[in-house]
Amino acid sequence: MAITETRALPAQFIEDLGTDYAKQLTAATAASQALPTSTFAPQVAGQTALQQQATTLAGQGVGSYQPFLTSAGQAGTAAGTALGAADTTLGTAGTELTGAGTALGTAGTTIGGASPFISAAGTGLGTAAGLTGTGTGTGTGSIASYMSPYQSQVIDATLADYDSRVAAQRSGVTQQAGLGTVGNLDSGRFGVQLGAFDAQSQRDRALVEANLLQQGFGQAQGARQQDFANQVGLAQGQLGLGQAQVGLGQAQAGIAGQQAGFAGQRAALAGAQQGLGQGQLGLGQFQQGLGQATQALGAQDIATVGQVGAADQAQAQAQLDATREANRLAAYEPLERLGIFGQGVTGLMGGYPAQYQFTSQPNPSPLATALGVGSTLGGIYGNVTGNSNPFKR
């Protein structure tokens, strides 16, 4: 059914511009639909070689400090053992020093115990010295002091017995002399015999007394000599005991010296053990610091390589984005140019009034058709680029 329609038509040059615009737009649309959208699709730059190296270094560096920490722990254990041994050795040295002090005290007591013996020996030797010489006089140490206090009584009793026996013998002689007088012996001869008897008796009596005195003297002299020998022997015995005490004290002092020497050696050993322990402790601390430094330096290297790799990746991403934008611009530049052209045509249509009217079948004019196609292309452009206005970048 035909419809009569009255429309206001643009000027002819505008109609011609619209017709040309529609042709160009149709061609550009066909060309843009043939373009591969992958050329301007978003792309992500992959990891660079440096980033991959940083990842590898990070993996390799995990636990790299552990051997150093293990060595540090072993050194710490060895340090503890050495320091403990040093404490034990010092304790033993202290015990030995205490024993040395005790032994020295005992030695002093023992040597001090020799003093009474030595003093007694001196006294005995002094007494013995008083028994040397001739022993004359009557003082202490003289021979007279060793004489028996009963010697005079013994002599008196012996002489009294002698006198009694001599008296009996003289009486017999007298009796014989008397018989002789009766028996023709003269008195002169009797007197001679009696005188001779008395003289002999006196000599014998003096000899008995002298023998008794000599015997007492010899016994006193022997006792004095024996006392001298006893005093010397006792002094020597006392001196020997004192010397033995001194020797025992010196032996004890020697033992104390040995114990002190052992204590000094142990103290030196303890010092060496302490030095070893301190060295082990320092080694452990060094190993620990080395492990921490290794980890820190490794992390620093990883960070440095990663940063450089990230910069390279960012540069590569920027290049991809720039290439994508360049591809997009190259692909849609004709459409954008036609869009600007279409806006100009639309502006002309609004600026010129219609020159005539006609009634016809409602077929669309070329300009309307072109504008409709342009609107469609604008929608397609917006769907592809995300920009609904093809004339706005």
C-alpha cells in the first residue's frame, strides 16, 4: 500500500555529501570487519630472564644458611663442653690446692714436733759434755759425784773385820810368844816377831783400804763413763727422732709442693680449656653471622635481580601496550575519520532549511540510510573499543 509522505529534503550538495559518506562508510565498515581483533587485544608481558633467575636464586637460597647455623650449633656445643671441662678442672685444682695447704699445715706441725726431741738432744749433749775431762772435784759430773754414798761404811766395816781378824792373829802370836818364853824363847825375839806382825798388819790394812778406795773410784769412773755414753746415745736418739720428724715434715712439705704443682698444672689446663671454649663460642657466633650474612646477601641479590627483571618486564609491557594502541589506531583510523566527516554532514543538515517538499513512497533517503549505518558503525566501534563516541579518543 503506498503511503503519501511529505518530507523536508536537504539541499542537493548535502544530499551528495551524504551519498558519498554512505559509500565510504560502507567500504570502511567492510574493511574493519575483516581486521583480526587479536592484533589489538590486551597482552601481558611474560617474566624476563632476570625474573626467572631471581625465582631460581630464591629457590636455591632457601635454607642456604642452615649449614652455617648447624656449624654454629656444633661450635656452641663444643664451647659448652670445653667450658664445663674447665670448670671441673678448676674445681679439681681447688681441691688439690686445699690438700696442699692441709699437707703444708701438717708438715709445719710435724716439723714443730721435732723441736722437743732436738731440745732434749741438746740437753743430753750438754749433760754429756759435763762428763768429759778428768772428773776432779766434787761438783756435778765429777767422779766423786758417782761414788757410792755408802763407801765409807763399807770401808769401815771391812777394816773393822780386818782389825778383828788381825787382833785374833796377834793374840795367837802373843800366846805363842808366851809359850816360847816359858819354853826357852827369849823376850827379845818375841818383840821382834810382834813388831814385824804389827807392821805387816798395818801395811795389809792400808792395802785393803786402798783397794776398797780404788775399787770405788773405778766403779764411779765406770759409772761416769757409762752415764756419758748413755747421755750421748740418748741425745743421739733424741736428735735422730727430731731429724726423723723434720724429714717427715719435709716429705709432707714435698707432697704439698707436688699437690700445689698439680693444682697449678690443672689451673693452666683449665685456662687452656676456657680459651678453647671461648674460641669455639666465637667460631659459633662467626658461623651464625656468616649464615645470616649469606641469607641477607642472597636476598639482596634476589631483590636486585628481581627489580631489574621487573623493570625489563614493565618496559616490555609498555612496548606491548604501545603496539596494541598503534594497531588499534591503524585499524579504526578510517572509521574515526568518517565519523568526523559524518558529524560535519549532520551539522550541515541542521543549518540549511528544506528547499522543497514531495510526497512519495516512504523509501529512506541515501543520507538517512548513511546516517543510520553510521549510527550502527558507531555502536560496533563502541563495542570493540569501549568508546561509544567514535570521534573521541
